[in-house]
Amino acid sequence: MIDRSAIVARVDRRLFGAFVEHLGRCVYDGIYEPGHPAADGDGFRRDVVELVSELGTTTIRYPGGNFVSGYRWQDGVGPRDQRPVRRDLAWHSLETNQVGLDEFARWAKLTGSEIMMAVNLGTRGVLDALDLLEYANHPSGTQLSDQRARNGTTEPHGIRMWCLGNEMDGPWQIGAMSADDYGSLAARTAAAMRMAQSDLELVVCGSSSSSMPTFGHWERVVLEHTYEHVDYISCHAYYQERAGDLGSFLASSLDMEYFISTVSTVADEVKLAKNSSKTMKLSFDEWNIWYLDEHRESHEVSETEWPIAPRLLEDVYSVADAVVLGNLLITLLKHHDRVASASLAQLVNVIAPIMTEPGGPAWRQTTFFPFSTTSRMAKGSVIRPVITCDRYETALYGMADVVDAVATLADDGAASVFLVNRSVSEPATIVIDVRGLGVSRVSEAHLLHDDDPYAKNTLAEQDRVGLRPLHDVVLDDGTLTLTLPPVSWAAIGLAR
């Protein structure tokens, strides 16, 4: 049943953010390829810009990720022929710095997205963050703002959201710290940045995953330092099918719910202890399907070879992967009262919904479709439905509902319902009471499914998988009835 009074939150477009890191072919040969037939004067591929616009991304977290903990932002501004080539220790690659802040800001405008900028707190600190903020946002009349103007950008970039480092709890991170050390540095950095510009929105690093041994404790200590200085605490989570356990994989959103619930509880405890009136929001600024285990097994690094834009982490996604991604989006919407911002990681080539071939085409992965459709259709207010359905047992997460769903209700009275059938073998007949929404007809109905749940889109077969019309959707006297095949995701649009 969908009751219009069961409102979670108003839909904030920042929930449909993405992530561009200087990693593998995400930037170079991804969004930027000067020799490509579709490249513009800046070297950006217009075919990729069109796909990003269709995907519906709103904020783009940049430039990392692990990359940012060794990044010198000054290397990426000024004349391109004078920019240094640096070693990137995070991904054992060479960074040419041909794309920096000014170029990326122009690209973001082409896609209609705002930048969510990360500062380096791994190997740098307060002063460098202030310098970057001055270069990016100060109008004119200072050394760094005037330098930006000389570099061709007279108007400030106006970046509002800033990440205070990245995954500083991770031993893989350059300059990794204890929660106490990081919390102290983040608090000082945040306070200084607010002295320079008071209306910034700041994101402090939470745990890199719910499996970290310090999960929960890290959040508590960091927030004890930073609670009154920041607006968000970050969450990062990646999921994959392991050992052929498709049933557990399809229930991955249960772990995301656990992550959100735990971090929210810890944040509220710190709020109470500090007698604060502010409720801390969550920025789920890295989330996706990532077959990390396979990459760890296959990726061997030579200490003497430092390639430029190597093919790294280029997962090819299946229908099952896309169904899980659609379910993760449902979860983010259901918890939109706390998760105010999110970033799908990443955007192009690297664990991405969009793939490119150098000199060749760009195409949509299976995961493109639930994201683009949800971004387009989710408007107005999020409504959490009451779901009664069969359950099944998973090896990783215990009991899981076979069906999961969320709805949105736009100001013009149009509604959308997003659903998944997690069953690996059985169709699900779904009956939804929508009388409270005041809708009278089905305006659109889309299904993501294939008889082979491991079907994929590839360079050789770019359109193997896509959305198809969902037939036999009936709205009669306030009751919506439909049948979802196993391992499927659907989106239903309803109108007055």
C-alpha cells in the first residue's frame, strides 16, 4: 500500500550524483580524448557528454577518490604544455594533468552538473585547502583568483560542496590516519574554510565500508571532533556476487540499510552528547557494483612500469548487477531523510554505467538504465510503501523480502513506483493500493530483465540489454496490478 502521508523527504537532485576520479580511463580516453571525432575544442567527447546528460547526474565528485590523497591541484592549472607529469601512487599510473579544475568545470557545465570538490588531507592540509578554495571561488583581486582569471576563467567556479579528504581510515590511503588524528585535521580544515566562505557544505570522511574493523568507532571519534563544523558524513559501499550466490547478491541493499542505520545512530548519539540542534546528514558518495575480488586476483603491478590511463577496473555489468543497482537506488530513496547526497562511483569506463572505446563508440552498460530512469522519474516527495510479501533466506544477510519498492509523488500529482523482484526463479505478482495518490492511469511502464540474468552489453553487442515495455500493467479502481519476472527491476509512471 502507498499512503501519500508516509513521506520520507523531498527529492533532492543531489541524490543522483556521480564520481569522476583520475583513475584508469575515467578521465583520459573516457570523458577526454582530444583526437576523437566527437571531441570539442577542449578535447571532451561530446558523445560522452550526451550520455552523461541522459544519465541524469547532478553532482560530480572530483578528482578522487584515492587519487586525491597525493594530488597537487596546482599541477592541473595554467598552460597545458607547462604542466608536470606526476606519479600517481594510488593507482600506480602517470598523471599528465592535461585535465585540471578549470577544464573539468567547463565539462561539468556541459553536462548540467555541479562539482563536489575533494581536498587533499592525506599529504597536504589546511593551507592547501584554503588555496584551492581561493582559486576556485574567490571573485577577483587576490593572487590565486587573479591567477584563475589569467588562466582563462574570469568568473569563480562557485563550488559549494567540499569533501575533506577521502577514506582516511583505509591503510591503502596515502597518509592514512587514526580517527583522532583525522578528526582533528578535518575540524581545523573545516573551520578555516568556513572563515574564508561561510556558506560551504562540507563532507567529513566516514568509514570506507561497513566491514572496516573500526566501523562505528571511526564515525563517533571523527564526529566528536567535527560535528559543529560539517554538514555531512560520508558512506562508501560496493557490492558483488560471490561464489555464485545470486540470492545474497540480490539482497545487497540490506547491507546498505545497515550501514545507513548504524551511521545515523552514531551521529545522533554525538548530537545528543553535544546538545546540538543540528541533525547530521549522510553523503553516500561512493556506491556501486564492483568486482573487487577479481581485480585483486588479476592485477599485478610492476614497480618499473608507470602507464598513462591504463585499463583498470573496467567491469562489464550484467542484468543481475543492474537489478541490484536499481535496488540500491530504492534504498537511498527510502532513507532520503538522512541520505541527502549520493555519488555513483564511477561515471565512465571505471566501474561505470558508460563505456568508451578509444577512437570508437560510447555505449550504455546495463546499470545505466535503472539510474537514468530513476533520476528522470523520481520527483516531488519520496513515499515509503507498506510491503507485505514472501521472504527468502540468504547466506549473507539472513531473511530478505522477495519484493522491494519505493514511490515518489510529484507536485503535479504524477507518481512513480520503483520495484525489484529478488527471486532467482519465480515471477512475482504485485498488487498495490494507490487510492491515496489520486492517480487514474498508467503513463509509462519499464522493465529491466533478461532470461539470462548474466546478459551484458559489450563493444561487440552494445544494445544486447535495455529497457523494454512492461506489459499487462493494470490500474483499476485504485489498485495497480503487475507481474515481475525473476531477477528484474521496474519503474511505473502514474498520472491523474
